[in-house]
Amino acid sequence: MAGTEPRVQYLAGFSCPLGGLAAGKPRVLCHEAEVFLSTGSEFVYVYDQEGGLLTAVYQFPDQVWHLQLLALRRALYVLCARRGIYCLSLEPPTRSASQTNEDNEDGELPSPVITVDPDACVLPDTTLCAFTVHDDILVALVQGPAQWKMQLFERPGPGEDRWPGGLVGEVELSTCTPPAGVPGKLTAPCFLPVLCCVSPPGSGVPSGHPQGCGGFMLEEALFGLLFGADATLLESPVILCGLPDGQLCCVVLKGLVTSRSAPGDPKALVKILHHLEEAIVFIGALKTEPQAGEAVESMPPCEDVYSDCLVALGHHGRTLAVKASWNKSGNLVPELREYLLPGPVLCAACGGGSRMYHSTPSDLCVVDLALEGTPLNSQHPQCGAPGGLPPMLCPASLSICSVLTLSVLSGTPAGGTELLALSAKGCLMTCRLDLNSERPGPTRMTTENAGRKIKELLSGIGNVSERVSFLKKAVNQRNKALTSLNEAMNVSCALLSSREGPPPVSCTTTTAWSRLQLQDVLMATCLLENSSDFSLDQGWTLCIQVLTSSSALDLDSAGSAVTYTIPVDRLSPGSQREVTLPLGPSESGVLDLPVTVNCTLFYSLREVVGGALAPSDPLEDPFLEEQPLDLLPEQEGICLPLSRHTVDMLQCLRFPSLVPPHGHVACPLAPAADLVDTFLETCRAPSSDLAGPAALRAKYLPPSIASIRVSAELLRAALEDSHSGVPLCSATLQWLLAENAALDIVRAQALSSVQGVAPDGTDIHLIIQEVAVTDLCLAGPIQAVEIQVESSSLADMCRIHHAIVGRMQGLQTRAPTSGCIPPTHVPQTMVMEQAARGSSPPDLRVQYLRQIHANHEALLREVQTLRDRLCTEDEAVSCATAQRLLQVYKQLRSPSLVLL
């Protein structure tokens, strides 16, 4: 292939960012000895091949996306991103104030940097993405929110006013999907659209199609078949447009110009020729059937060349070729073929003949679309094989990689071809190819070449297989994520909408005492049950939060919170999952009551969606660098509350005296002790007296007593269904101990009083009895039920009194609850139920009630005074104050009022 001159000659190097230049934006044009170059940055370089140096550098306000040269008018049109179209005169620039032409002592930059004046912008528009110039018409493609719009303007020249002739015509192209970005804000497309002008023979186009003019001429037969009779009769140029979504469409230029004077259907002006289903990156034309004696490959580009084949390339290598050929009936029809070339395609160019050059990240290839057959102008097409397109294309490697932009220069006298290319590293180079004018025939392949070719094919197959496996894995992950999200949505909607009836997913909590490591521990068992029609799989977690209250002996201490997270792994419909966890006591041996257990379902969006959106393919596409990197959801997940259960003193009481004789007697819970002390305690005789703090309080201090009185009629009406036939006092005790493990024994023995043990080992006595209240009603005594609590521990007495008042407050219609609610609330549920039954309250002594209320107000004020005095008095005086405070508390906890 090579002659005496080197095959590749490096001309100059240009600055590029770390990692190389990005594909899609660089451009290179050549006219005579001048090279016009853009690397995708804000600079446009003018390079002199003969002198081997830069002659000018133009600086624009933003990235340069496209160049087009009008050599006859010495004008260069430049599309600047988010700015518009600039027009520069190529006359030798004079030094002005806009040039940063300070003398360089080292001579590294012999050319001045010319800052382009804003007045050079002849068509300002922030949405322009592509343009082309034909004669006196400038065609621009504008990106809309959901559509592409083509606009025609009278061509402005250098130094002319902006918008000299105004808008000549416009039309909207097919609807497309806008690029991803911020809603309401246009984002630059990842692939720029491609525009070119196609002219018919004899259309009055000036002779010559210099490089960068953005157009070519087609033979009359192919032109008429593609664009119709109207374009042929009008001898009108046609604008071809390749869109990033793969559409290849055309607009007749004269039809668009005249549509303003004779408006009609705008959609009739746009014709979709084909859809490649991938971004179109190049549109060109080839001469596959040269006339007799014609050396098309060696024709200079300044001569008129009537091409007979239209080609369009997609980003991933899909290629469309269109040619006019004879069918079996002898009629002229368009022949369309799709080929698949190696990709991704970075750039492409067509020579003067039937060869097309295209670049990939790994190689520069050439393909030949010529096919031996009868010429198109044959008078007897049936006499030979019809001239058509080859059934397949075989790219030939030129062993040059990472070419980002390409331009075909004039052929050498020996019939070769010269390419001007810019690499990803910013190297400008020329490539001389010695391609014979004769058709290359099949060559004999040596064993070494065959082995190398087989290795290359196997390597390519391995790469494709690896990429397919990665893509399949990504598709499976996203399908699983979508399935999981759909089930999560269904579960969430079912839980949030189930206000009446049983919930589809529930979590119930029960408590029981257990012996662990020589210590009694209160254990909570949470039963998660899935009654819905959906499975709880990946991403679901059961969160159990245990909230303890502050210590009753230390009012300044704050409660603690512990959260347990249990992954839910494949909980199918109808399945259950049981979780057991300790509630106390703490390391100090104290169990602070009440304890609240909150159960919540948590669905992690990042666990499910994050894995599906993470890139799984290590082979990066060069065009993916502009895509958004973080697509993960901002929210961590969703929380669905299931239940809230409060564990109070009534649930934690134990009754050793009620256990059957042969049953196991649980030892009272005591603070953690040393092993030696524990051993000595077990060896002590049964008759030995205990000397602990609880025993001393029980022996020498009077018990603390609190009582609550409730109307017997009110309790009987609330408990008659669940405890029918049971004495009222026994029914009340069973209701209070409904969530205690000793309920069955209390129900079997019909007890109305019981002796229990608190978690710290203190005795607690519950007494339920009927009393007659004689001071409240004028008509006579009121029958009431008195619930009396006795304990030697003031703290335990307060806890159980608090739990009883909570039962009164939380009493529902014929159904007990475990909610512990502050005792300051009035049990309105029982009163409302009694009113609904038609019962009227008795005639009360209002003056007596007012006196009791005043006495309570006075006691509360005395409590505040005594507590304030304890903070200021010394230890000797504060003892009497504390005793008086305990007496006042006792009076407050034994009121003379009755819940009616």
C-alpha cells in the first residue's frame, strides 16, 4: 500500500483533557493548504500544511459543535453551544484589541489567539444543535421540549447584521423523547443531529463541492425515487436530517420556502425515509458504478460527482445503503439494505468513489459498496445482472485507532487516497492509502494470516459474549427490582388502606418470664404474620424499637431506646416469623416500666434499586460520559408501622402462690449478684429470714396503699359479655390480668384478690371488693367496685396504680386493651357506652363534689410547695418534709370520688 512516503504523517498536536478528547464534537476541514480544526473545546484552529504551523486560533464563548466552510466566499460558519451560529471572515486577520498576541519569547505559540467578537454571532439561539448552508439559505435544527424544529433563514455573511432576512420557513419534525435532565430545562443531547443538503443534477448549484460544504449531488434516478416527483420537477435541493433517535427524514427545500406564502399541512413537508433504531452519526453518498474510462477514486473533490448510493451510519454500526436498481420486471426501484459494521462508530467519511471510511475506538476501517453488474444507464438492463448493492460488507482494517474526526482529501496522481484525521490524543495526521483503481479481488490467505484472523474473530466473539452476559445480568437485576417494587407498592397500599378489619400484615407482641444465666429475664415475642397475597422478599426488614420509661426514683433520668433490625427473607403469603428479644432487667438489675414495643416494616429502596442501577458492564461506551452518574433515589426507604404494644406492671406480675404444687415456681427477680453470694443463698435453710432491702421495707414500714373506685353498674355493663356468669369482683380482676400468664389460674379459682410479686421481688397485693358510697348521691348509697393496691415499695405501687388507671382509660366496648395512657384522662368510653344504653347519672351532691375538688387543689399546691422546699433545705430538716410529702401523695391516691 505504501510508497516511498510514510503511510502516516503527524502534522501537529493539540491540547486535550485527561483521558483524551470526547467523540462526537471534533471537526476537521481542509481547503487547499489550510486546515480548519475544532477539538470540541472553545477553540478553532487554522493550520497551514505547507508551512507546518498554526496561522490563527479563534476563541469562542463556549464549546464548538460544528464547522462549515464556504471556500468561494472565504467564510467559516461555526456553531457554538448554547450561543448560536457565528460567521468568520477568512481574510488575514489584523491585530486588534481583541487579540491576546503578546510576544512569546520561547516561540511556542506563533499564532495569535483571537477572541471572537459577540457581533460575529449572526444567528443567536441557545437551542441550536445543527445547521447547514446552501447557496443563500441557512438551515438550522432547533431542539424543542418534545420535538425537533427545522428553520430556514437567508444566509448572513461576515459583518452583516443579525437576522438579515428574517425567518424564511420552519417545520416541526417527528416527536422524539427529550434527553434526560432537569424538568423544564433543556439539556444538550448526547448525540448531535446530522444535517446535509442533497441536490439533483442540473439544479443550478455552483460547480464544486469543497470539503465542509455539507452537501452532495445524487443521480437523477435515485433522487426521484427517494424524494418524489415534486422535488425533481422543482429541481429543489433536499435537506436530509439524521436524528439521535434513529430517524432519517427529509424536507424539500423549495417546498418549505413556499409554504409561508401558501400554507398547508406542515407534516406533509416532512418525509421519514428510514429508522435505524440507533443514533445516526453520519450521512454521505458514494459513486458505486463509474462510467466507462472514469477514475472516480482519483477525481478531485472540486469536480461535480453524481453519486448513485446514499449511506447512513448509526452509532453502534448499523448501516443503511440506498441505491436505484432494476427489479425483475425491468422497473427502476429503490434498493435498501442494512448492514452491521463494527462499532461504536466515532466518525465516518466518504471518498469520491465507492469506498467509505469509518472509525471505531480500536480501528479505522474501509468498506467498498461497489458491485460488478450492468451500469444504471444501460439500454438493456435484462441483458446482464442488475447493478445493486453487495449482500454483505467486509471491512478492511487500516490499523489506525481512536480517530475522532475524518476528512477525505484529493487523491494522489497514482490513484491513492489521502485522509486527514484527528486522534483522541489531539494528534492531527495525514494517512496516505495506495488503493488500486481496479476492484480488489480475493487474495490467497496464508496459514499465519488465517490463524491471526481466527484469533481476532474468537476474541471478538468472546467480547460480545461477555458483554451479552453482563447485559443479561443487568436486565435480570432490573426485572427483579421492578417486581420487588411492585410487590412493595401493593403491600404498602394494602396496609395503609386497611383501617377496618384485620391488617394484611400484622405483628403481635406477647411477654413471658424466662430464666437465662441464673437470672429471670422478661422476654418479648413478636409474631410477624403475612396474611396478604404478596411475598415479603429482598429489601424488607422488621424493625422492633424498645422504649423504656425513666426511673420512678430518678425523675431527671431519661428513658432509653434500643432498635432491633431483623431482615425478612422470603415471607410468603400465610407464613409467620417469630422473633424473641429481652426487655430487661438492665445491667443494674432494674426493670423500668412501662416498656413500649413498636414494630415497623422498613423497605430499603437503595438495597433494591441501587443494585439494579449500578453499572454492571466494565466496557464503557465513549458516549456515556455525559450521562448522569447518580440515579439512586434520594429517600433511603419507606416505613410502614405495624403495631404498638405497651408492657406495664400488670403484665409483669408473678404469682408464686397460685402455681400448682407440682409446677415450676419461678424465683423472684433480684438484681444480679455475685456467684458466691448466689451459692450461699441456695444453701441457706428454708426457715432463714431474708435481710434484703425489700424484706426490711416489708417488715418495718407500713405498706403504701392506693385505691380506685368505679361504678359497679358501669363495670357490669362493660364486662357482661366477656365475663357473663362471673362475680363482678372476679371479672374485674380477670380483666386487669388479661395479658398476664396467670390469667387461667385466676379464672379457674374465681379469685377477687391476689398476692403477687413485682419484678424486683416486692410483694404487691391486689384486692377487688364491692363497697357502698354514701356521701355522693342524695337518693342513697351508690354501689361501687374498689380496686385497692398495697405494696411496701412506693415505686412499684405507683407503677401498678398507673397501669390500672391506663386500663380504665383504654377500655373499649367489651374488649380490653394493653395501652397505658396517663391517668389524668377521664374514661370517656365507658361513660359514652352507659349513656347509649339510656342510663342517666344519679342525682349527685354538687356542693360535696366541689368541696372534694377544692381539697384536691389544695393538696396539689401543697405538693408543689413541699417539693420546692426539699431543694433548699438541709438533710436534717428535709426528712420531715419528705414524710409530709408521702402523706399528701397517699391522700391523693385514695380519692373519695367514683368513676360513674
